[in-house]
Amino acid sequence: MKWLIEIDGQESEILADEAFISEHYPDAVRVENEQEAVRPEIVITSLTPSAEHADDSLIEGLHNVTMPAGSVLTVTCELRLGDQVLPVTEAFRMPLVARDGRERVVLVRFEEGAAVFIVPLTESRVWQVTEDAVNSALPADRQMRFAGLTVYVVEAA
């Protein structure tokens, strides 16, 4: 993180972790990362279970879904900056990480800022997509904000 500190009456910016700053410069002010402020955001606009499992699925808002194993989840999203959809046409790899450490990767293709991707859910697990996971393989200038998604895949009845 970038901090503004005062040394001998002069203000200076330094890069340091919060623990170091709190110990050595308790009056330091964090400098907001300009890139952080303008990062686009992946916004989920719909979560749709496969038709044959729709009655057995539970969708809570746009960030939590529960579905039986064997379902297919269709996710529709947009890449936004503020209220505007960014007309971006590109792809990135979105990792889904299970609580037991397994990882799956879905290719997400934005066309004019909108994307639809499909995730087959074959086994009972809890899958999560976090902002850190989304950005883990992206260079700093392509990183995005993301509120996250949790998919609970339950044993089919």
C-alpha cells in the first residue's frame, strides 16, 4: 500500500504494509490507489439453473445459489465502470475454487461488455469465485472488482 508520511517536516510517499506503518508512522495517511478507484467491476445480472433442476435450486440475490449435482448454471454478467457498461471485447480465465482446494477454470468472453458463461456442476461441493481469484492471473492494469459468487452444489435427491 502507498502511504503519505511526514519526515523532518517533509511529506513523502512510501510503499509499505499496514503493520509497518502502524508501528513506525502511526500518523501516516493511506494514499488511495488511483488505479483501484477506476477499476471496472464485473456485475452479475442473472443466475439461471438448468430447466430440469430449476425447482430444486435456490437463488439468493445475485451472489449465492444452491443447486443439485448434475445441474448447469448459466451466469450473465456485465463489465461496468460506474453505471456504464464498458464496450470491451476480450476474454479472461475465471477460477472457481472449492473449499477442499480443488479448482476449475471457466473462460469468460466479454462481447461489448456483456458475457454469458456456463458452468456444469457435476459433484457436490461449495464453489467460490472471489475478486482475488478473478485477478490472480491478470496484470494490474486489467484487474477488476467483483463482489463474489458462491455456488452450493448439493447431493441430488
